[in-house]
Amino acid sequence: MTLGIGAALASGSSVAHADTAHTGAQNASSSNAGPAAPGRHTTASSGRATKGKPLNAIRLADGPKVPAVAKQAPTDPPRRLNLANEVLSWVHRELRYTLFNRPPTIAPVQHSEDPVTGVIAGDLHGSSASGGRLTYAVTQPDNALVQVDPDGTFTVTPDASTAHLGGTVSFNVTVDNGSGYRLPGLAGRIQSVIHSLARRFGLSGADTSTTVVTVDVAATNKPPTITGYTDGLPAGDGVVTGQIQATDPNGDGLNFNGSTASALGGAVVINSDGSFTYTPTGEARHAAAAIDAPGATTDSFSVNVSDGYGGIATETITVSVSPTNGNPTGGAVTGLQIDDTIGTVTGSVTGVTDPDLDTLRYSSTPTSVGGGFVDVYNDGSFTYNPTADQRHLAAALGAPFTSTHDSFTISVSDGHGGSTAITIVVPVVPESDEPPTGVAAG
């Protein structure tokens, strides 16, 4: 064998050295490693072989040639050490968990809230002194939906009532730092027994801890706004229908309601969808027909719109009142008296009725058809005075009816556009024997 090695050396072949110095489980390539031991070659962590120094060749005088020693493939000590380190690290972690685990903790922080939806973002800030991956489990609250991501960040989506009115949301979070260490199968059952004993003797803590997390929800509700309304012209019976429009910044469903009676006593029906019906009273309609009361041609009522979360808007709706009026009817001349000396005729118009019981007003032109003078008073009484010429013509022998009688018209009005006219025919008292002015006697 010596000769074989000598022959190899003589041929100039190199001999690989597999011995390499390493220090520490995970610091094999660290620059802190000490100097190589005397008489041994040290290599870098790449695992490449070191070439030996060639010796002088020795030739054999006789005998067969000995084959040269074949080159050996270099080994890879760092790979084996890395694997060993990983195994040792895994064993260390499992032992630390099984025997000396410490419970995980969280320190939740609320970051922000969406001003429209009320969604809250935050971070649980979970930590584990024993290391290991943390997992989270949430017990959902009654008034929100909670989502926790694997990295511990969370969102809270409050229900509509909590988001609109504000309040708090509380939920339980259980954090677990042992899920990454628990072994499967029989090994896991054995590990569980040992872990339980370690906990019983106070060496290890629980894998989980549960914390109540509470976040504050600021109220996001904004009241609705009534943007307008439309109404049609009054129908023949005076009824007005219309529609109220409103918007809500939160997109809430709106409900309409309001007064059931108008300012003038009309009946109001407001439906939940904002449509309405207004029915005026007969008195309101009649008042709207008054000549001297233009303000009575409109009526009003109030309407409310609510979003169901305390937001309310109020508006006054003004509608037109359709006027209506009945004309006065009837009437006759009573109490007619004639003064034969001066020709004055007095009397009264009576018996005029008004269906609306309006106060009646009497009037006439100041002169009659024949030119006489007429005075009409508020109570319906009147005075007629013929002219001297009328009396002279009435005194003529065989004077026609148009000379012996005169007429005028009295108008009776109710102040609401209704009126009736009564024609009064009165006698013209003839004059005495004295001739009329400007007419020669005989």
C-alpha cells in the first residue's frame, strides 16, 4: 500500500482531505472560528477540497506497476451540519414549547373609523415571549362583524343601528401560540401529556389567552333633507295631490309623516312614501273666493321625514285652495211709498238669500233709465227722485208707460264674486199745473 501511495504521489495525483474544522451549531462559516489545528488543513464553508503539496516521484526498478489511487469526490460537511442544526433547532423549539411555553398576549389599538360606514380598523399587536406563529379566534358580537387577519390587524363593521347612533363594540379574541408546535398522531398525544404536566408544575404556561377587545364607534348618522315637492292643480272638488322628495346622506330608507290637518282645517293624508292628499274645507274654499281676501287662496301643512335613526327633517307644504261660491238668489220690492208732492219713491229690496250666508251688499247706478236719481243703502232700502222734466212728461194727457214709469237695477253681491240683479219699476209722479222749465203754458 505504501508503494501504491508512493506511486500515486510519484505520478503527481492530488489527495483530497475530507477533514474540515467547524465551530458552533449555526456559525459554521462565522469569521470567529479559531485557527486550524497544527498539521490539519482548514477549508471555507463551500466544502471544496484542499490540494496537497506534490512530492518527488519515485520510480520502481522492477515489478508491475501499481495503479494510481483514484480521486475521491469531495464531501459536503456544511450541508450535513446545516441539517443537524435544523434538527437541533427544531428539537429546541419543541422542548421550549412543551416544557417552558409562555402565554401569548395582545395589546389592541383602534386606528381609524370610516365617517360614512362606521367601519373601524385596528391592530391586536399580538406577541409571544416563547416565539412561534400566532393564530386568532374571534367570538362575534351581536352588533358588529369582526374580521381578524393572520397578521393581527382587524376590522369591525358595526350594524346599522350602532354605526348610525354610535356606541361600543366588544368582542373576545383568543390568541394561540402553540399551533405551530403541536405534533400530530401519537407523538402529539405524548407531547400533550408532557405539556400538561409542565403546566401543572408551573414550568409552562397556557397556549392561549383570551382578551375582551372594546372599540368606540362614533355616530355617523346625518339627517335627511327635503329637497322639494310637486303638487297638481286642485280637482273639481278642490282636492290636491302631490309628492314630497327627500334625500339621505347615509342612504337610509326614509319614512314620511306629518300633520293630519292643515292650517285652515283641511284634511291631510301623508303616506310613508311621501305622497300626500289635501282636501280643503268648504269654508276654506269659500274664503278663497272672497274678493278682498287673496291670502285665503292657499293653505299649508307640515311634513316630517325620518331616517329611522333619529334624523328628522321638517318642511311646510303650501297648496292652492280652489275657490267656490254660491250666488245670492231671490229678492222682491217691499214697502213701496210714493210722495205725491215731490214725487219721491222709497222702498226696500228684501228676500234675497245667499247659500253661503254671506253678508249681502246692495248697489245701483246713480241714475235711472229715465234720468231720475237713485240712492241705495246697505240694508237694501232705496230712494228714487224723478226729474222735473220726467214729472212734466208724465202729466201729459195720454202719456205712454215709459213716461209715467221709470226703472233702475239694484245689484246684490255677496263679496265672493256672486251677485244677483233686481230691476225696480217705480211710478213717476206727474207734476202739478205748473209747466216744466222752458215749456210755455197752454
